[in-house]
Amino acid sequence: MKYHKIKKNQKVRALAIARSATTGLFRGIFLGIYGIVTFLLVFQLFSYAVATQNIAQASDQLSDYKTMGLSGLQYDEHRLDTASDNIKPWSSFDIIDDINILVDNISVDTENRYQDDFIKYENRLYTRLDKITSTLKESEDLDIEDKGSYATFVDDTQISLLVDYPNLGEVKDIISDTSLNQNMLESDIDNAKKKELLDSMIDLQEEVADMKKFFEARKGFGKYVDLSDEYIARSKAIFIDEYFLNMNYSELKEFIDSDIGKMFKSIESAKQRVWQKEEADRIAREEAERKRLAEINRRREKIGNLGGGKWIYINLYSQKLEAYSGTDLYLSTYITSGKLSTPTVRGVFSIYQKTPGRYLCGPGYCLWVDYWMPFYSGYGIHDSCNSIDCWRSSFGGVDYRWNGSHGCINTPHSRVRQLYYWAPVGTPVLVE
């Protein structure tokens, strides 16, 4: 009996121990599961918080870059807004990881774009500054108002880039200022070139006025006198017509070249042609005069008259008589000399007598002459048509060969009269 009681107590204790162990086991499992769940929940919340913070930082970064002048961020802002709307505290780790990767990519991409844009715009700025410098150099001969201010702007801007380290937005602002200065410089250059063009128009007006006088001084050039008047009138209109004054340099120059410019070239070309012809004629006259003087001096040397005295030259080939005082021609006239059967004597002679009227007689003839000036034996200069006798009234030509005189020099009455009262006895006579 006692034995069975002890046995029963042992079973009760064993059952209590087993129940306690089971309870402890379930409690441990519960606590373990609770810890895991709690950890996972905390980690989830932490990941969510980190991702949310990353989105916020990325948004702030975009805002900063936007403030510093980076453009084209709307798509990235939209992606961040979408990520912010989609992420939840209970979002899966895969979603959170994808969002973190997206945010990192946006941050890196934005920074790279900023650096690339900064370099691009900085290079663009230096290019425009160089453009201003080269434009100033190309236009250094022009009278540009405040030219020095543009060079100062370039120097100050280059110093600012090295010292102040501007951001992208500030570089863009400087580019705008640079473009404004470039436009102003080009406008000033255009105005300076236009002023030079108009000043040259004034000079051309004076030149055309001189060319008009050139044509007025000559006969047969009324066309160019009128064209000169038209040019001056149309040229002056440019200075008072708002249509022309509002043109830029290129437009005004194109108009001038295509309109009154052609008129000027026509006038100038005509004057040049006339001047060239006159110059050629002048040179020809000078050459003819040189040859004439050379020939005259040759004749004077032959007769021994190198002073300023009077002398007479008779050319049997050309049938001409010329009277000179030194090298100056006093009288020139055609004559008729002796025919081939009774030729005129050639050589150097002198007038040895002057008779105001007499008969000249020979075999088969006896004719009256008003003026008789013998220069060798019975050879002399005389008239051949007067109030008493007139046997020859035309002179020159080759008919002297068969219809000439008996050797004397037949001369027109008016000419021999002049010669008679001009040439004294002793005047040298050269017959060739």
C-alpha cells in the first residue's frame, strides 16, 4: 500500500516536470519568434527611414543643382516624387533596395551632368570672350566709342573666373553678359563702319562734283554731266531719308554698291577713258613736238642758223613751205615747185632781193608777179595768181612733176604777201 502511494507520487512529480519543461519550451519558442519579428520590424522601419532620407537628400541635391543653374531636372524630380509616393513602411526590401539604387543613380548622374555642363558652359564663355577680343583686334582701325570698356570687361571676367569660382548658374549669367557685350560691340562696329561709309559718300560727292566740272569743260559729255547731278542728288538723299538711316552697314553698303555705286563707276570709268585718251594725245603731241624740234634743229644746223633768226624751209617731196623764227613756226603753206624737166634747185641759199611787182620772162612766157623773192640765180619765191596774170590757183599734190613751174616756188598770193613783209633780205632758205 505504501509502495503504491510512493509510486503514484513519483508519477505526479514527473508529469509536473514534463509540463514545466513543455511550458518553458513553448515560452522560449514564443520569445524567439517575438524577437525575430521585432528585429525584422525594426530593420524594416530603419530601412524605410534610410530610403526616405535618401530621397529627401536627393531632392535637396536636385534643388541645389537647380539653384546653381543645372537645367533639365524635371524627369529626375518626377522619378523622386514617384519613389516618395510609392515607398511605404511596409514596402518590401526589394522595393526599398530598388529605390535606394535609383536615388544613388540620380545623385551620381546629376553630379556628372553638372560637371559636364559646367565645363561646356565655361568653354562657351571663354570662346565668347575670345570672340570679343578677336573682334576688337579686327576692328582696331575703326573709331568705336568706348572701345576700352569691352577690353576691360574681358579682363575683369577672366580674373573673376580664376578668383571667384562661380557656379554653373553664375557662369550662364556671365555668358549672357558676354553675349550682351558682344552684341553691343557688333552694334558699335556696325555704326562705326556705317559712319565711315557715309563719310566716304561725302568724299565721293566732292569727287563726282570735280568729275562733273571735268566733263563740263569738254564738249560732247552732257550725258555724264547729267549723271553726275543725279548721283549727287541721290547720294545726298541717303543722309536725310529715314529708310536709309535705319539700315545697318551691310544693307546700306549693298544698296550703295548696287545703285549709286554703279553710277559712280560709270562716271569714273568715262572720266578715266577720256583722261587716258587725252593723256595719250598729250604724249603723242609731245613726241611729235620732240620729233619736230629734232627735225627743225637738223635743218637749222644745216643752214647754220642756231639762233633765233628767221629762216625758210621748202620740202619738194611734200610740196610745202614753212617759215620759222628760231624754232617757232610762223607760216606754213602748200606750194608748187619745178616740174621734173625743170626742177627746183636744192641746197642752202638765202633771199638776196625783194621786188614788189615785176614781170618774169623766159622762153615762151612773160608773167606778172606781185611779190618776187629770189634766193638763187633765177630761182625765187613768188605768187602765181594776181590781178594781172593767174596761171595757177591750186597748190600741193604730185602734179608738179608734169605741171610744175620752170623751177621757181609758186605760192598762194596771200601767203607770199605775208612772207614778203616778214622775211628780210638775207633770210636763209633750205630746199630739200
